[in-house]
Amino acid sequence: MKSITTYQIGFAALVIGITILFRYLLTFFLNQQQYVLTWILAALYFVCMFSTGWYFGKKANQSLPIASLTFRLHLYTFVIFSFISLLWFKLNLAGVHENFESFKTGTFIWLVILLLHFGMYLLKGRNTIKGIAKTDIFE
Amino acid sequence: MNNLIDELLSAWEETYKKGQLTLWIFLAVKDGKKYVDEIKLFIEIESKHTIQCEEQSLYRNLRKLHHIGAVDFESGKGHKGPERKYYYLTALGKDLLTKFVERNIQLFFSPNIAKLLTMEETL
């Protein structure tokens, strides 16, 4: 797909790196029962992901303003986070205080939000030609 | 009085020029396969320097026109340095330009309008 740009690949690569680091530190802090640090880590992870999405989204939009961009970045984040987390549990890397059921519930809630985002994208997509908003094609 | 006309003219032209870049890009690549620097030069010369375009803006526009299938490119050697993308109009691009010109440009050549646009008539 020619609409998968290097910016999107760069975003996905960075998300993989940040998520692995997040999972590692999360397990470490939980094993140490450092719950305050766990919350700080979660907040930092959110800020990092948001900033990464903002930076790459802006760059990708300047390169080619496809309407599905924000949804794609959301989808990549969801898939990468869920896959790494699942692997974390399956490989027994998760700490004793990490609960697989909580992970499943969180993933389900996130999936519902992702589907809502997809619905918004579909609505937006009605005013596009080949994925670019009609008002953005010509300058 | 002259200052007022200059100011009004400048304001009108600023609005008028918005949206013209696509047409100039189409004309540039219709004239023959060109890389970005040549397209920029064509636009500036042929518009008598009334249209100024940034290279970044041209790249962005060409990426979009390529995405929708109006232009395509082939790689070729530049005069110096690395390979360049030489852009040209696709069949879709040619059709699009023809229809746009028919509907929006050729009306200025109708006898009535052409007569009104003649400077001697208006002065």
C-alpha cells in the first residue's frame, strides 16, 4: 500500500520500543511493590505515546494528508500494545501482581474505543477521494 | 488614489492566486516531463513571477496528485547529482485538466468576455 509511509513505519517502530520498555519497567516496579512509580510510569507512557503520535502524525500529514491517518496510528498502537502484552504474559515475563484478567478487560474497553474511532473515520471517509479529503486535494 | 489601487489590487490578487497552484502544476507537466526544480521554474517564468511557490509546497502537491493518479513519474538522471523524479500527466490527469479548462478557463475566451477583458475597451 503506497499510503503506508515511512512516517507510519517510524511511528510503529518507536511504539514497539517504548512499549517493550514500558512493560519491562511495569513488571519491575510491580515486583518491587513501588505502586507510586507504577502510576508515574503509566502517565509517562501515555505522554510518550501521545507525543510520538503527535510528532509522526503531523509529519505524515504534511507528507500526504490521508483521512485515515489518526485511526491508523491508533490501530498500530492498539495492535502493538496488545500483542506485546499478550506475549509478556505467555512468556511468563509478567510479575506476580500482574493480572491477565485485568489485561483482557482493559483490551476489551480499548477495542470498543477503537471501533468508535473507526466509525468516526468511516463517517469522515465519505468526503474523501482515494483517502484524501476533497478539500485537501487541490491547492 | 494610486496607493489605494495598489493595496486593493494586492488584496484581490492574494485571494485570486489561492487555488491556482494546481492548474500551474498541471500546465507545467503538460508542457513535458519535468522534475521539481523545472516545474518551479516553469511556473515562475510563465506566470511572469506572479506565482511564487516553495519547493516543499510543490512536493506536497505532487505527492497528492500522484496519490490520486493524476500524475506519475519516472526516475531519470539530473544534470548533476542523484536521480530525479520526472513528473508527467497520466490519462486521468489529462482528462481532468481538459475538463477543468473547458469549464473554467475557456469561458474567458468567449467573444463577449474576451471583448470585456480587452484593456482598450475598459480604459
